[in-house]
Amino acid sequence: MSIEIVYETHATTADNEAGIATGWLPGTLSATGRLQARELGCCRRRRDDGIVAVFT
């Protein structure tokens, strides 16, 4: 049996789009980031990946 661990990073921030690494500072999601978060939260992006557990 093999186990695969999938790590999802935060969605795209306005700083990311401007080429700035936000680091430990709070960032604001860009329009793209809001779409990415919504797709992940609704399981659209990972629907067919066979994920059996999610830890946050």
C-alpha cells in the first residue's frame, strides 16, 4: 500500500501577482486567488483525485 500526501498552498494573493513575497504578513487574495479557493473548497479541483482525508 502506498500513501500519497498532497500539500495545497494558499491561493494567489495580490502581492503574489505583483511579484512580492508576502511571507508571514497577512495577504489579500486576488480575484484569481478567490476563484482558486472557491474551486478547492467546492472540491472541483480535487474531485477525481481519490483523496480520502483532509487536514487543515
